[in-house]
Amino acid sequence: MTYGTVLANCGEIDENGTRYTACRFDPNAVAIRTNLADPEGRIYGRFDSLRQQLWAEHRVLLFAMNGGMYHADRSPVGLFVEYGRTIKSAVTGGGWGNFHLLPNGVFAVRDGRPIVMETKAYMAQGITADFATQSGPMLVIDGTLHPRFLADSDSLKVRNGIGIDAKGQVHMVISKGPVRFYDFAKLFRDRLGCANALYLDGTISSAFIADSNRRDRLFPVGPIISVSVPLPN
């Protein structure tokens, strides 16, 4: 396997007049993880900090995306698991903002297998994840769009999200312009074939894409979803 065969799955697509940067990864070929802080407990905050840490671990960062909502100190709002350690427990109650536009959901990796699932269903199954992050709202739930999304909504934002298709491939997408939830969810379901997809965030949506030398630095980030491979021998 070469880096090129992995990174060739990133590109731009157009759907209903909105352009997106969309990347697809095979979890059997790469490591997909959630990241928050280095071994000394310092929150990364930037993709470059994570890239440097992975390099010290003899890994190459191929792709990274902000991976869930966070507080002012960049700590996660909801469930967060890193290397099997639960940093923050799941939040199941209601509240203000997109995170609490229920149902929300969890992206998790267990034994190398990625999962996107509605939060209460995830908790009911008692899944012990190696990596996990909670965000909200869910975009697509078992093939159905989130019930609160409106086709004529006037809420237009840059958005990013993650979904898993029927083959187990992981799709991570960032819009290049403002888009409503309804259209973003339809992209995941109808264009990318994801029966379950999760919204990650809005205006701060950021990405690191090594192949195209994309290095978003405008906003600090909290949780990060990364894609990496070992350094070649």
C-alpha cells in the first residue's frame, strides 16, 4: 500500500449547487482515531501539534478533521474516548444548541471497526470503544434523515460530518460553502450511501489533508478525528 492509494479517495464533489471536500477511507488500510491531548495531557488544539506527536510515534498523519463540539477550554462537550480511556462520559439529556438537537450520536472505533450510532442506542449496547466522540445532531439515522431537518430552512452554515457506508467505508465531508442540515444529510444518505451519519460542527469546520497540502489553522479545535499510517520501514 502506498500513501497515494489512500489519499486518492479525497476530492471535491458538487451536490445541488454546493461544493464539498469529501474523503473516503478504508478502516482496514488506515488507523482512524479520535485525539484530544498528547501523553502529557496537553490538548492539541491544532492539527500540526497532532501531526508532530504522531511523527514521534513513527506514524504519518494523512487526514484530520475537527471531531466534535467542545467547551472554551477545548474539552469535549460529550462522550470522548482516547486509547480506551474515557475522558468524558456521554451526555444524554436535552439542552441548547446543535449538540442537543436530539437525537445526537457517537462516532466510535472498536477493534478497528468504525461505528456511527444514535447516542441512546450506543449506550444501550454497552459498547466499549477504543476511540469515540459524541456530537450532534445525527444527520442520518438508519437511513432516515433527522426528523427536525427542514428542506426550506434558512439556517445556512459551513458544516462537516462523518458517515459510514454499507461496505464499512468511512466518509468525512466538509462543505465549501453554507449548507442547510437537510441538504447535508441528503448528501450523506443519497450520494455517499451512508445509512448513519453524524454532524460534527459548523463554522469552525477544519481539515488537514496531506495530499493536497490543506492545513486549516483559522480556528483552534478540541476533539480531532485523525487518519494515519505507520512510517514505512
